[in-house]
Amino acid sequence: MLFGNPVGHSLSPFMHNLALNHFGIKARYFAIDLRENEWTRLASHLINEDAFWGANITIPYKQLMMNYVDEIDQTAAEVGAINTIVKQDYKLAGFNTDVHGFLSPLRQFEDELRGRGAIIFGTGGASRAVVEALSELQMKPIKLISRNPGRVTTFKNSGVDVASYDEWPAFLDDAGLIVNTTPLGMHPNVKQSPVRETEKQFLADKICYDIVYNPLKTRFLKMAEEVGARGIGGLEMLIQQGSRSFELWTGKPFPVEMIRAKLYEKFED
């Protein structure tokens, strides 16, 4: 299952049901829109539901759901957010596979980025996983860009500062990487971007990474391409975080190559 709000756009059910069918596993993966006040009752139900194996958690509940699981793994504890729950002996265990997923397509740039700074648009659960991932690359300083910077007080990592959208160009000299962790540009609002049209020249010579995967090339990535920057879309992160989640639920290796091919076919339809 996938729990969040909204989730109608998600490709996680398509991806995970392909994997379940690949192994002949008699289970189904569904996306379910939830309101915040439904979590307490749901968590109790999931613990006692024998047919429930686990779920993914997405916007806006990656931090909130930590209050409803019985235990969390080390990565989730360091991030302060979970995106995967696994039912184990009638308890709910929380994991964060976003760190692994985010890092996978960045590995090819690891030497180039190590020791440099990063600018991250957004301060939600996904941005926390990104901060943790970039700390593994020893990237700093990390600048988080928020609509309400005065309200962001819970990031534990040293070298992380919060600034407003008007201030972000001031941090370009140190930055080798610019990341969008907000929903801006996600289908159907494909014309949105965390970067204004008048600011796109600031993306030149940077690596620009958008964790949004639908569309494959967001407005943010198109702007980066227009000024010669290198872009990374969110589809590979979706696949790789899903791979780790699937293995936690089933103990089976995720059929990554098949899933990747089927997802690209879907976007071509």
C-alpha cells in the first residue's frame, strides 16, 4: 500500500504490482488517500490485519507516521522521517529507503560533489532524506530553501542552514548541486518550478536534481537544460527506493531492469 495525500498520480502501485506478478506473489499494492485524523485508527487496524505486510508513506506524512510505528531503523532515526513500514510480529517497523534511492543516480558524480555545497528547495520529509544522503557524500554547506524559514528548527545535521526563496542565489558559489524536493512541477501542475524564470541562469554549471518523476522532465529540469546544466529526474529514485522497500516486505530481489523498462514504456504511451 501507499498512504499519502494526494496519491492518485503515483506510479508505485504500477511498479510494485509488476514486481509481485514477476514472482507470482499473491498480493496487491494499492494507493490510498488518507486524512491526518485517520492515522490512529488505521495503525491499530494494520497491526491486527493478517493480510497486511507493509506500506510506503509519502507526502505529507513521512514525519507524522513516525509517531505510529513501534520501532524505526537507524537511517530513519537519523533522517527524522520514514517512507516504508513493515509489519513484523504484529508490530510496525519504520524504515527510510529514500536515502538509498536518492543516492543511486548521484553515485556517478560522487567525486565531483564531495566536499561541495548544495541547495535544497523544500524542508519536508523528503528533504530530510536528501540532507542525510548528502552528508554521506560529505557535502556542505547545505542550504535549505523554505517559504517559512523561521519555522524550520528540527534539522539535526551540522552545516545545514535555512533561508528564504529570495535568498537562495546568494549561496551559488559554494553549491555544486541544486535539488527540488517540493511538489512544484508535479503532474498536473507541470508549469511550476521552485526557480523563477528570471533566475534560471543561476542553474548553469550545476547538477540539478528533481525528485519529482511525473513528468520525466519537469519545468525545473527544462530550465536547467536551457542554460547547459546537467539534470537528474526523479524516476530512478522512485525505482531504487521502491527496490529497497520491496526487499524489506518480501525478501525478494526487485526486478529493477524490467521495472525500469516498463515505467519508461508507460511514459511513452
